[in-house]
Amino acid sequence: MTAPVLEICLSESDAADALHHDARVGLSADPKWLAPKWFYDARGSELFEQITTLPEYYPTRTERELLRRSVGKIAARAAVDTLVELGSGSSEKTRLLLDALTANGSLRRFVPLDVSESALRSAMAAVVQEYPQLTVHGVVGDFTQHLELVPASRGGRRLVAFLGGTIGNLLPDERASFFTALRTALDPGELLLLGAGLVTDPAVMVPAYDDAAGVTAEFNRNVLRVLNRELDADFEVDAFDHVAVWDAAHEWIEMRLRARRAMTVRLPAVGMTVHYAEGEEMRTEVSGKFWREGLRAELADAGFADQAWWTDPQERFALLLATAV
């Protein structure tokens, strides 16, 4: 067993600076917005785990079952020595990939990248115990900023797994920048395994982000608790209602927080006073849904060739294996 390596490219002060920046820019915009990554403090992560088990929230279980059915075919096409995973730690989906890729005899190293040092340390410790034959090299970083710091392959090639439909949280320009940065970081012939939600019936999509039990509403409002704690803000959390809508023009679910009444919020840490009108809505997340041809075109523009595509029987979620060309 080789001792794991942890490379820290994103410090707590870096994260604080990013939060200050996003608060200043997003809360002074019209309409107001906040970046979805600020949902995920310890409480937000706990709430999201609850969301993934809700009957309305189909993406996680659909992707997991799709990966379970497809992972053998993925491993057969992806004879790689390094698996890079962006964001999802040591989840069950990670283990499905690790099992399949180690079974074909090629995998030697696992490189998880995550913004949370504590989550990453925990994930790495579990993988080291369960897969002692692997070298584990963690990177504390942001996948929108630090892809070039992911260690290179050692004479083989890498597979980058970006699962969970997280690609849909990026706006189109952000998505293009991400794909371009990823292609720049990869050598020709290296691979991307992308999990993406597909456009389907809004009557199915919207409840996934507005469950009957109200867990997603609490998750959405949690971003205000993060701002209250980290920026000494005075948001009255329960004065905002959770809203989820399907934006057909942009083909995404948009989550918002709607002010129940006019109010003034102070954020001393960033020197801001923010005014909300009654009924004013603030965007907190988009979750883009895709068509195959659109996603293929975006990847092609960045320098990837579509190699294989798998979807569930109801065509709600897809796994796409693409090659850097």
C-alpha cells in the first residue's frame, strides 16, 4: 500500500475570497444571483444527500443504474492507467468505475479533485483501504480553475470522470470554457466520461427540484445561511420561498429564492447593503438538460470526439465517452 498524496491548490482563504467576489457581483446584478457551489457546506452536503434518495429525484439513481449496466463496456473501451474524478469523492459510482477499471488490469492510479479538503481526505482514506494496489493522488481544487494541475499519466492515458449531471450547473459560456480547459489539460487519446441530464417531460423534471417533502427548499435556502455565517449577513432565511421552474428557451431547470416581502439585507464583510422588493426572485442554480446532438457539438467545438453514448430506457440521463483529438 502506497501512502496517498494530497496536493492543495485551493486554500480556505482562496475560497473566502471567491465567496466575497461572488456575493459582490451576484447581489449587485439585476436580476440577482448566487453561485450554486455555495450550497455545499456540511449542512448543504447533508441535505443534498437526502435529496438524492427522494422519490422525485431521479437523476442520481438513474445515473447509478446506467453506470452499473454500462461500466463493463466503458472499461473495455477505456484501458487507462489513471482515473481522474472531478467532484464526487468515493461515492458508489466511483467504486463501480474503480472495480471495472482495476478488473481489466490497466488502472494504477486514482486522482480525485474536490474543493473540500476534509471530504477529499475522507474519500482518499477509504479508497486506499479498499484498493491498496492503487496510488491515490488527491487535488484540493476547483474544476473550473485547476484542471491543468491534475497530474499527467505515467506512460499510459487518463480517463476523466465528470458525473452527476454537474455539467448542467454551468452556464453555456462557462461550459465552453470548462470543455476547452479540459481539452487543453488532456493529451490526444485521453478520455472524458460525462454524465448529463437529458431534456424530458417538465412534469418529471420540475418535481425533482421541488420535492413534496420540502428538502430541496431547505437546501436552496441553505445558501443564505452560508452567507449569514461567512459574511456576517442578516438574511431572514425563512422570508424567502423556494422556486423551481423549467426554462424551455434555455433548456434548464432554474432554482430561485423569492422574497416574501420587501426587505433590506446587510453584508458587513463585503461592505454591501442589498434591497429586495416583495416577490423579487434571485437565481441560485441552473441545471441544464441536453440533447445528444447539442452536447456532441459542444464537445466537438472544444476538441473532443464522441466515442460512445449510453442512456436509460426512459432517456432521462446519459453517459457519454469522448476522446481528446
